[in-house]
Amino acid sequence: MKALLGVGKALALAFWLVFGAALAKRFGAPFEQLVYLLGAFLALLHGAQLWLFSGLLSGRASPWLDRAQILLFGIFHLYPLKAEQAGESLAAAHEEAAHA
């Protein structure tokens, strides 16, 4: 699963590099406009993910770095955080049950 997330992050980074090249006017008109449209959609989608999962970042050591990575990579950065939080809450529930 880690390999799949790593590949996803690499592909997301590659897209943002293509978006940067489009901003630098390296592509022709129809392709450049398509990249702008996809970039705007992806930025909105990642912004919505950041808003929806903002509670997940509250106890993190560096929440601003996590926010930046969510804006760049989206679910590829969120999925390990969500799994980590689920593991912590499960461990806390087991510990509470043991003390009861």
C-alpha cells in the first residue's frame, strides 16, 4: 500500500510540474487551457479535502506542513493520516476496555 501511495504522490507532483510548465507558456493553446482547467478542479478538490479533514490535523506536530501536502497530494497524503488516527483510536479503546 505504501508503494501505491508513493506512486500516487509522484504522479500528483508530476501533474503540478506540468501545471507550472503551462503557466510558463510551454504548451500550445488547447492543451494549456485544459491543464489550467484540470489544475483549478484539482485545487478545489484538494481544498475541499483540507476543509473536510481539518479536524484530523489538530493534534499533529506540524499541521501547516500537512496542510501544504494535502493541497499538493490530496488523498495520497490523507490516507496514511486517517489510518494512523484510526489505529490510535482503536488502541485507546482497547486500553480503556482493559481498565474497565
